[in-house]
Amino acid sequence: MSKLPTIVLETDPNPTHAVIWLHGLGADGNDFVPIVGELDLENCPAIRFIFPSAPSMPVTWNAGYVMPAWYDITGSDLISRQDAAGIAKSASAITELINEQVVKGIACKNIVLAGFSQGCAMALHTGLTLSTQLAGIMALSGYLPLADTFKVAAHPANQTTPIYMAHGTQDPVVVIKRGEDSRDLLTSLGYAVEWHSYPMPHSVHPSELVDISKFLEKVFV
């Protein structure tokens, strides 16, 4: 069993597909549960949504305050002195979640890895270094961590995996340039990035929910 506590929702019995959705810094697995009811999944197969909670740890950027976090953050720019060890530890735990679903009968190629903010960073890092192919990656209001070493860490298994990236034009937490830089790097390396920006701060836009629904319908064939 995974070391991460999870909340699980299924759109129908005996799901054949799964979405593992990673929350942002300071939140927990409950954060995106209400989103499921707002998505148009009518044309999708039965989906198991898994919402894990990150362990709590002191976060340097927040004066050492203990909160749920996938890794430590040391500065507001998010890319200085990155917590490579913490990212690797969380990636391992998230990979365990993926492997659990495979054991339960959902093929890796039928799993989407999604994340918001810090969860977005983990979805991109974990998904693109994974040795088996996913159905897709949804990267919301975040960035690719450890970008300087990404070309070495990346695994070819997900070179052609569809990536949905979304960001708010008014985001004060993860400035849109972080997301754009990650998009540009991935695009330059040949990844299939579908980029969307929305007039919003660090949040989720109603139009984004429509586009997420379309993305899931497209990759869950």
C-alpha cells in the first residue's frame, strides 16, 4: 500500500481509467474533490479519481511552518536551491500510487497524472521521469522543477504523452513566466504541450474546467 493517505471517487463501478490529482502547498487531498462534480465526463469511460495528501513538513519559505508539502521551498522564485531530495522522495511515493492502480487492473496507459501548483511540479517531474507511459499529464498553475537537470532525468516512455498546461495571467504565487518557461523547455524538447492561459489568479477558472473535460475525453480513448 502507498504511504500516502488518499480520497477515492469513482464515476461508475469497475473503472477502467484513473486520474491521480496532486494538491498544492498547504492543502490536502480534499482540495480538488469538488472538481469532479464540475467536470463534464459524459463521454469518458468510468474513472477512478485518487486524491492523495502530501506529508506535513517545515517549509522554509513559510518561516519553517509545518504544513502539507510535496517538498521544501526555500525562496519566492521557486527555482533557487530546489529541494531535489524532497522531490525525489515524493516522486517515489506518487509512483507507488500509480503502481497500485496497475495492480488493481488499470493500465498505466489509462492513467492521467494531474496536479495544481506544487502538485503540478510533482505531476510534471514524476510523469516525465516515469518508465512507463501514462495517458496524459495535467499541469495546472505550476512549473517543471529541477529544469536544469531535466534532460538527464527524463525517461523516453512519456516523450509523446499529451501534456495539458494551464496558468492564470494574474497569478501572484507562481508567476506565469514560471509556467511559460517550463512550456518552452518542454516544447523545445519535442513534448506535446497543450498550453492554456486564463484571466485568473492562483486558482481554477470555469473555462479551465471545460478544457480539462475535453482533455480527459481526448486522452481516455
